[in-house]
Amino acid sequence: MPIKKPRGVPDILPGETDRWQHLERVVRELAHVYGYQEIRTPIFEFTELFQRGVGEGTDIVAKEMYTFNDRRGRSLSLRPEGTAAVVRAFIENNMYTWPQPVKLYYIGPMFRYDRPQAGRYRQFHQFGAEVFGSTEPGVDAEVIELLLRFYKILGLKGLSLEISSVGCPECRKELTDSLVSYIRPQTAGLCKDCRDRVDRNPLRLLDCKEPGCKELLREAPTPLDFLCLSCSAHFAALRQELLALKISYNINPHMVRGLDYYTGTSFEVILPGIGAQSAIGAGGRYDNLVKTCGGPPTPGVGFAVGIERTLLALEEQGIEFSGDTQPGVFVVAVGEDAVRHALRILQALREAGIRADRDHANRGLKAQLKQAHRRGVKWVVIVGEEELSRGTAALRAMDTGEQVEVNESELIPRLRAWRA
Ligand code: HAM
């Protein structure tokens, strides 16, 4: 029996990787332009980091982590998201002593044990950005602008930005009490998950997608009703900044992110029509997280984009990438000496940065040409005994069938000129 891969962890096959590489190039160029430096953190961390950072009461930590003991019995978890790990690295490497703000980005796989469906996987990838060391609302706006610019460069349409503020722990204390008193008499009408949430994580009641719960919570108190003066001023300033950058948004008072570290600004980019999973990117401010993880008090704000969801959306909107723009050359040779010589030509082409390949199965001339055709190459270089004796090669354009004999020294300049 062949062994299959676990559910919800897709292979990314040749052919699909062009799209990934294009997207990754966009990320890197954009990060460079906005002054973000790349960070790569490990795939697994001590479980405690996520318990403390993301929050033990969250679904992500309580139900969705891949947790295991190593050989010495220490509990490790595959990272379910990037922020906590970047914060850990920020503290561990004393980045708080660097010139602030420190602006970082990452691309990599994350792991969550959730029910797989279109746009939701157990291994998925995120592009994330995090800024440390500034409470300025202008930084929140920059991060949001970067996120939207990313989608714009890719050509995605129909996105909407939703923003809110979840307030600081002070604002939230009152909110939680008020929310619980509001919902307590109506718990019988809630879904099973929400009945659990009333005691475990009442804020999450606000963004339940079940129609019954939505209805019951329509008039419920939200974080925006309880913002303290400072949170309220920060949120107002952020809206001004967005206005100045001509970024339109909807305020969604019911937005509650599924991670406990948020304080103040929170946002999601929504794209209707990519299945049940409509958030293709999301983030917010986490001014207490560095401290919670054992570092000096340092504010932070950031986002993460779901790469698979972004690619799905691009596909649904029929947005194609040009993929590999190199022509591709196939070197065809017949006869022992010619084959040996063809190897040197192949080496020279590759050295010159031209994508080139040859037959590896001792096929005859016709069969080699057929191979070239099947691979969709644009040009074939043919070396036979006669060409060999004359120091030439035949160059054939596959689309027109046009063939010319050129001196070997002309081969590379000719291919380069055709490519341009
Ligand atoms: P998140 O909302 O949990 O936030 O995830 C961010 C994005 O990752 C989602 O909007 C979605 O596109 C994608 N995503 C999440 N789970 C899955 C899944 N199972 N399959 C496919 N895509 C998924 C965070 O992770 C925070 N760390 C974001 C952040 C950074 N906040 C501040 N800085």
C-alpha cells in the first residue's frame, strides 16, 4: 500500500510553485521597499510560548495545536502562528536594544489542527509583518497600507478592510462583565461552542458565525462601547491616518480576533466568495505581548496573510502569472562524438544563464525532437556529425519550424537576442 499524506496538508507541486515564487517575490520586494527585514524562526517552540503568548483559552491553543513531547519529556508545539515566535526571538536576541522601531517580516508554514476545507488547511503558509517599539497610530496605518498594497500588486479585487479596536485589558474588564450579564439569561439559545465560551472566553461570542448566535448578539455590548480615553483617542487617530492615506474601511464592532494578545487596533481583510473562510489577512496591535513573554515592555503591531487563501482568490479571479519567462532550449545530438560535444554546449548555455536541457535516454533524432516538443521549449539546438565537423549548430525555432545554421560562438548571443 502506498503511504499517503495526512489530511489537510497539501503538496505544492511543480506547476503550482511558479505562483508561489511569484507571490514570494512580491512579498520580498514589498518588504524591502517598506524597510522590513526578514526573520526566520523555528517551526517548533516550547508549548509554553503559545500558551502564554496566544492564550490558553483560545481555540488555537486549546484545540488546534500539534503538541508533542521530545525525548526528554519537554512539551513542544508546531507553531500555529508567527507572532509569538517572533516576539520570543525579539526578546531572546535583545532586539529591544536595536534602533526602534524594529520592522520584521516572515514567510513560512504554520500548523493548526482544524477541520480541513477549501481555504483551511492543517499546514498552511503565512506572510507576516511585525513592527516593534512604537505606539504611533501611524505605524498601525503603515502596516495596514503594506497589507493592502500586497493585494493590490497581485491584482486582487473586491477586498474590504474591516477595522476595530478591542481595547486594553482595562477597557476589556468592564466589557467582559457587561457581555456576560447580557448573554447569561439567553445562553440556552447559543450554539454549543458559544455556551462554552460564556465562561471560557466570552469575547469570542461576538464573532460567532452561527445565525442563531449572531441574532442573539446583534445588540450585545462590543469593545467599542467600552474604550478608555487613551484607546479611543488611538482608534480615532488611526482612522485619521487611514483617511490621509485614502484607505477606505468599515468599522466592525463585532470583530474579535482569535488570539488573546491583541490590545487596541484590530483589522481583517475580507474577500467574500473564497468559501467559508473569508479573511485572507488579519492583524492588530499587541502592546503587552513582549512583556507577557518576559521582555521589557515594548509595543507591537502586525498582520499575517494566508498565502493559500490569497492564491485561491487569485485563481478564482482568473489572475494569471507570467511564470517562467525564460525560453528554454533543448539540445539535440546524434552520434557519440556529437553527444559529447553537445554536453559542452549545454554547459556553456547554462553558464550563460539560459535554461537548457537535453535527452537522457539515448533516443534517436526524431524522438529527441518529440521530447523537445512535449516540454514546450522554444528553441532546439541540433548537433550532428556534420555540424560538429563545421564547428556549427543548427538552431530551430519550435513555433515556426524555421531553422538556421550558426557558428557555435554565435549561439548564445543569438538566443539572448531572441529572448529579448
Ligand atoms: P490569524 O487571523 O489567526 O492571525 O491568521 C492570519 C491569516 O492566516 C488568516 O486571515 C488566514 O488568511 C490565514 N489562516 C489562518 N488559519 C488558516 C488555516 N487553517 N488554513 C489556511 N489559512 C489560514 C494570526 O495568525 C496572527 N499571528 C496575525 C498577526 C500578526 N497579528 C499581529 N501580527
